[in-house]
Amino acid sequence: MSSVGQNIQIIQDRLAGAARAGGFSPPPQIIAVSKTQSADNIRAALEAGHRIFGENRVQEAQAHWSGLRDAYPDLQLHLIGPLQTNKVRDAVKLFDVVHTLDREKLALALRDEMKKQGRVLPCFVQVNLGAEPQKAGVSQMALKDFVSFCREDCRLIVTGLMCIPPVNDPSAPYFIELKNLARGLGLRHLSMGMSGDYETAAAHGATHVRIGSAIFGPRL
Ligand SMILES: *Cc1c(COP(=O)(O)O)cnc(C)c1O
């Protein structure tokens, strides 16, 4: 098996152990983050049987995946990076899930475009838990109103919450906070945990972990 395939296997085992230890079942789904990766690396993951991938730019995702869609009908593509409203049309066409819903203008654009294309993409609302000015995401204070705007006014399928904790802080308190926020809003899914902290995320109830370098090696 390729090293990419082996890495996915190792991560799956670790996620299973961490989720079990935290009392969570099933373990989180692995979103293999293929941004900046080579076609060879992507192919290795596909050949290992992996089908769930994440990208953070619409254009790069099109380059990576447009030609592979037909060959892999069970592919699931997750948009994990910021989405500009002028890219919404292409995003709705290509992706299956959005993890970065974070403002009303985007919610409205997604609503209109999904209706136009007859597609339904479940969305995670991104929360800026560290209140970092440079980071995307809804503030904790605005979250409740924003989620009801998305659900009730826009009729979007809000499936869960997503966060990216501040790089220099331990992740666990943020993961616990995200889980509590989701529970309070009746949201089931939690997109949290990356290469450095996916076991912590699994131990705190993540349902989706977004993992790039631990699968593919360092980004180009
Ligand atoms: C790049 C990226 C990841 C994956 O990062 P790694 O540390 O390589 O696992 C996860 N989430 C988001 C939002 C990203 O942009």
C-alpha cells in the first residue's frame, strides 16, 4: 500500500481509539484535505479507497476534481475554506458540503444558487471561537441569531458547527466549547480537528476531522 494509504489507515485507528476513549461512536469521518497536493497523492488516496476530500479554494478544487467526478460517483467534496459570493455558483456545482458558512450575504447567495441548480448542500456554520480578527467565522455572540437566519429565513440545511482554534492555544477547550454550542442549538455535527489535534477532537466528539499533512505529507 502507498504511504498515503498507510497514513489514512493509521489515522483511522487512532481516531477509533480516541473516540472510544471519549465515549463517542462512530469515530469521526476523515476529510482528506487535498489542497496543494499533487495528482499522484490524490490518486493514491483514491486507490486506497478514500472518497471524502476537502479543498479550501474553489478554483483549485475544480482543477483537482472536475475530471475525477465521473470516475468516482461516490466522491464527497467538502469546501473548508472561505467562500466569496462571486464563487458561490461554481462552489454549489462542485461541492457536496460547505464548512464555512459565516455571514448573511453568503447564506442568501447559497440559498439562491442551490435553488437555481436544484442542489442541496448541507452547511456547517464556522464559529470564530478565539475571536481572532484575522479569522473567518461568526462570533459566539452572534451565533444563535445567525443559525436561525440560515435555517428559518434561508431554509438552509445547517448540519453542524466548524471551528479552527487559535494556533498557539491547546485545542481541547475550544472543542468542548464548540460541542456545547452545537448541543444548545440542536446541531449534530462537529467539524473540528486537523493534523495536529485530530485525536483530541475525536475524544471530544468531532464527527468530521479535516486532515491534510498527516495524510499527504507537507504541502507543496
Ligand atoms: C489546510 C486546512 C486543514 C488541514 O490542515 P493540516 O494541518 O494539514 O491537517 C484543515 N482545515 C482547514 C480549514 C484548512 O484550511
